[in-house]
Amino acid sequence: MENAINMDTTKIVGEKIKALRENRSITIEELAQRSNLAIEQIERIENNIDIPSLAPLIKIARVLGVRLGTLLDDQDETGPIVCRKQEIKETISFSNNAIQSRRHMEYRSLSRSKADRHMEPFMIDVAPTKDSDFILSSHEGEEFIIVMQGIMEISYGDTAYILEEGDSIYYDSIIPHHVHAFEGQAAKILAVIYTPV
């Protein structure tokens, strides 16, 4: 298999989900029902048309019995992973068929290839956006975010938290939430996502 740096992450994810699903003799219909996602959405993911936002991806991983990292990587390393700043240029763009949210975020994985990991650390560049109609999502696990540049707004249940540079937040992901730049301005955050298997 090619080195991950040269690969299209979307294809890695789609092909891995399809291979894992078929290996476990799970139909697309069963995967859709058990993950509470639309059949069409799973077909689009498997056919490399798009990669979902993190919440659906986490739900698919749980049904397949694998960690989120298993879907994002093409190789496994059991030792420590050092990620130099010049090596985190490759981005993962998550999208969602139903809404435009998260299209304005570019994720840079800081843990590529670390086998059996429970945490997913990302450096995320948040582009300016005029989006204001955010749809909250939920999934099992926990998230930690620290603002590196700019100002972020985290919608968490019925509350909105404004975080400035240097501020951080740690929350349970099962509560509906959405992370976006405050008033649509550009920002950069470090996010660590924990997902149980």
C-alpha cells in the first residue's frame, strides 16, 4: 500500500469501511440500521464520494468493532509516534451530506499510524464562514479543545461557550454539541477526541 502521505484519505476510509463490513458479513442495510445512519450515506462513504463528519464515522466504527483510528490510517505503529510540525500538512476534510457544517474545518491528524489508540488528536484550521444554522450532533466519548488562535464558540446542549486564545474546554460528547468559530472568524484549535470501543 502507498505511504499515507500520498494517499487520498477519503479512499482509505471508504475502502476500509467496506472491507471491514464485508469481512464481518454485515450488509449495508444492517450497518445503516445499527449505526442509525441512512443507507445512501453509507453507500456514498464506501464509494469514496465523501467522508462523513466525525459523529457518523464514530458510530460506524463502533458497529464494526474498531477504533476510529483504524478507519483513518493505512499502517499501524505500536511504538511512540512523533509528529513534526512540517509533517502535519496533510489534511482530512470531513463533510456531511445533510448539512454544510464542518466543511469549513481542515483536520490535521497528530496521531496517524499509532496502533490501538483511544485518543484522536487533531490540529484544526477553521476557515471564515457565514454559516450560522448549526446542527448539533452527539456520539459516545469525550472531547478536549484548546484555542490556539482566534475565538471559538462551542454549542453544548442549551449553552454556548465562548473560548478565546489559550482557553480550553473538556466535555462529554454524548451531549449534543457543535464547534465553530465565533462570528465566523478564522481560528485554529487543538482538539483531542476520545472514543471508547
